[in-house]
Amino acid sequence: MKKVLGLLLCATMLLGLMAGCTSSNGGNTTNNTSGNNTTTNNSTTTDDGGDTASAGTVAYLTPSLDVPFWRYVRHGIEDELSKNGLECVTYDSKDDANTQLSNAQDAITKQVDAIIISPTDSASCVSVLSAAEQAGVPVVICDIGTDSGEYVSFISTDNEAGAKAIGEYVASLLEPGTQVAQITLNQARINGVLRKEGFDAGIATNNLEDVDFRQMEKVNRSEGETYAQDLITAYPELGAIFCHSEDPTMGAVSALEAAGRTDVLVVGFDCSPEVVEAIQDGRVAGTSAQQSVVMGRSAAQAVVDYLAGNEVEKEIVLDTLLVTKDNIDELYDTLIEVALTEE
């Protein structure tokens, strides 16, 4: 059963006490020989495990905390779990599938009550789900998706619709036949495939031409800058670049500014305070912003419901917010609450 949560419902979900996850050391930073574990805001974050899990502990396996989006998701997870008396232990997988599997095995060994995973990619998620199933540990997937496997619930964004919306916006700004290109997520990720396909459908509404794309691995600013330089060199008549994530969007902006290419539009997917500022001053034309904090809250609530023996929706799909210079002031407060809070 699919449940699509709109903006009004998201605002309702955000009401509640804002508190960190409970931790045994009261929020003080600690180090030990198991791997530079740190505790911030009363929740544990670790690269390779942390201390032995106690009763009422949920592991969050994130692809990379270097990416702002995942920090926003983490905040939603930690806060919602805390409100329900559960501890959150976050494992940073450093954008490496093998590390994420190792983190999952560590969490299982330490007998966590449940796992929330944002996969490094859809193919590698299968191994994590298999390991958890064998151990009897329930798993909720938060974004990206999996190629196969058993899980309690999958919380995602309508990536195709969000990308189509930003594609339609670009199409409304450019002449028919204009060349555009994409800097995409790895196409081994289901969400990356959907964003690419959605954008292509959007620009088709005014017969724009998608001439090329570059796949990211680290999803960072450096990749955005490098690939934008490649694209404007290969396609001198390029009219727009669509970046699938927030930091690469700003990298593309830097590349265009360095090349003096004020004629190329930059649009993105996801958001950050820097992207908001860039939309306000015209350096970014717009973005389809995921409701990352709400996504984290939804994943945590699915775990809470499952552990309580309540029915859980198998699939929950969240809308994106189309943010442009024309509506940024109107959407600003909502955007901060549903997408940009991380502490």
C-alpha cells in the first residue's frame, strides 16, 4: 500500500518536542579503541560501530555524513526516535558499500532492535537486508531503494515527479531545441535513474535536447565542478545543467562563474542553506527540494510502529517542493523545517 504524504501532513509531523537521542554519557565527546566514536546531541555517531547496543537501540546506516542531505535525514531519525524513548546509533559508511555491510554486521552483532538504512546503492542493499533477515532484525529503508530483499517499510521521495517538475521549469525558461545536460547520481541507484528519466520527461514539454550526462560517485562539490567544466567544454551551446544533489549544484555554479558562462542555467535536486541563498541571488534557477527531515521522521516512526506491533505502511512516498526565485520567500520557513534542520 502506498501512502503519499503532502506538505500539509509534513507540517503536522513536525510538531513535537525537539530533543536528541538518549546516550549513556550525556552528550560528552568520548574516544575509545573501537574507532573514534563521538556522541553529539545525546546521540552516537560512529564510523565503525560504537559501544555495545543496549535495549531500545536503532542503528542508522547512512551513506555519508559529508553530504548535507544525509545530516538532515539523520536529524529527523534521531529526534523522532528520542521522542519515543529509543537510542539512535549512526554509522557513517563513507560512500562505500563494503563499509556499509560491515557496519550492518556490527550493528547486528551488538543486537540492535532495528536498522534504518539509506543504501550506498540499490544493489548492495540486498546483502544488508539478507544479513538482517537471517538475524531477525527488522529493517526500514530510507531513500534510494533496493533491488530486492525483505524490509518493513520503504520511505522515499517521488524522485521522478520531482525531477519532472524541475525539468518543466527549465523548459519554460528556454527555447525549443536548446541543449541541456545532467550531472547525475550513480545510475546503480534507483533514485538516480528516476531523476534522470523524470527530468527528460520534463524538458520534453518544450522539446529541449538532453545531450549528455555525467555520473557522480562521491556526490560532492568537486564532482559537480569538474563535470560542469567537462560539459560546457564539450557542448559550447549548452543552455542548462541539472545536478542531482545540492553540493554538486554549487560546484557547477563555481565552474560556470569561473568560465564566465552566465548564459547557462543551473538547477538542482535537494537543498541546502547555500542553495537557498544562490536561488535568492539568481545563481541557481531552482531546485526540487526533498523533505529530508520529514523523511527521517517517517522512517523512525515506521520502526516505532513495527516494534510496538502496529501496522506499518510498506511504502511511503513524499512530495518534493519546487523552489524558484519566484516562490523562495513564500516557502522559506517551511523549507527550513522540512528539509534543512540538522541539529
